[in-house]
Amino acid sequence: MSRRPVIGITLELHDSMLLHVERGLRVPLEEAGALVIALPRDTPLREVESVLAMVDGLVLSGGADVDPEHYGHDRHALTETVPPAHDLFEIGIARAALGGGVPILGVCRGAQVLAVADGGTLTQDIPVQHEGAHSHSTSWRDTSLDPPGEHWHDVVAEPGSLVERCLMGGPSRVNSYHHQCVRTVGAQMKASAWANDGVIEATERRDGPFAMGLQWHNELMWRHDERYLRPHRMLADAAWRHAAR
């Protein structure tokens, strides 16, 4: 197969940082050999199958919180949700991609969307609901994005996991820009990396085509350390295999 795999990125078109976010997610995928297209979050749910037919892989991007109605919990006072149509589209396309074997990479909110689409639940505010948690919620908009700093922390990866392969060859340290996290996984995903306080920092598919959720932002890290390009390469490789079927 000669053509590059096509990977769709879900995006909030009204985000004031859209150009920065889009470029940050697109460039590492292009470095990994993919052709990238934008998928607006306000795409109607009825178009999910048509959209999936256009792509060979999927990135679920970061953003505000998933409405807890989608995992059967009451809303916490500190939960800040997106417009309902955005949740419907992203959860819908994540669920369809999991069912159809389309490779997926979820980033921050995207990791949480992936968990909810699979039947998992979320911790709605880590400082309040996770006893003993250290700080996870630094805003990436207010920090120096590339080098390590106070917004980085250690993670422990499951031996033999894809996440361990991604972090191999250097310190297992990641940036931290989230106040929510995966609380319980669903049927197809498993937790595969944790912060030292027990917060789930990464998930991946138990068996089958590539699917990974990362609570951290590799797209802000790979220029500092090429190890952080590995998830993008894994997604691009899996998307190429999916397209070649």
C-alpha cells in the first residue's frame, strides 16, 4: 500500500487556542507518516459511520469534562462540561471505532472519552475525590510547554505494556494538565500506567487493534525527547495496517 494512512483528530472549533492545539496534534502524526484531517466536535452523531469510513485512525483530543450522565454519575460542582452534542459525537465515534477495530489514541479528555465509550467511569475532581493525590491540574496554557518542570511527575507503567515500550530508554516522567482521570475501565481497555499517588495515567486495549489513552500530552513533549513520539508512530502504523486490510 503506497498511500499514507489518514488519521482524524476531533477538535473544538471555537477554542481560542485552536491553531496551537491543531498544529500540536497534527505535526507529530505527520512526522510519523500520517495524513491528518480535522473532525469538528459538533459533527452530528448520525454522521459517525460516514466519518469513520473516511479515516484509518482516530485521535480524541483534550478539552473540558465529559458530562457524568454518560457514565451514570451525578455531576460534581467542579465538573465543567462541553456542549452536549460534542460528548455525543466523541463518545459515539470512540465506541464505533472500538467496535470496528479502528486504531485510537485518546489524549487527556480523549483518554476519558475513550474510557466512557468503553463503559468505564471517571473521577470528576482528583484533589477532592482521590485521597492523597498530588497536583495534576496545572494549566498547559500557563507553563513552558516543552522542558520538564514542576508540572511533570513520575508514572509507573505495567511491565510489558505498550506504554512501557513508549517510555523505555529514559525516565518515566510526564506532564500533568488534568483535574479528572479514569476511575474504572470498561470491557476492552485496561489501566497500564499510574502516577505514584495511584491516579490512572494511561490505558490501552487488552487485545485487538491499537487503542491507547494517555492522560498526559505527548504532543507537547516529543521535541524535548523523541520517546514521546512513539504513541503517534504506533497509531500511524496501526492505521496503515487497518487501511491495508
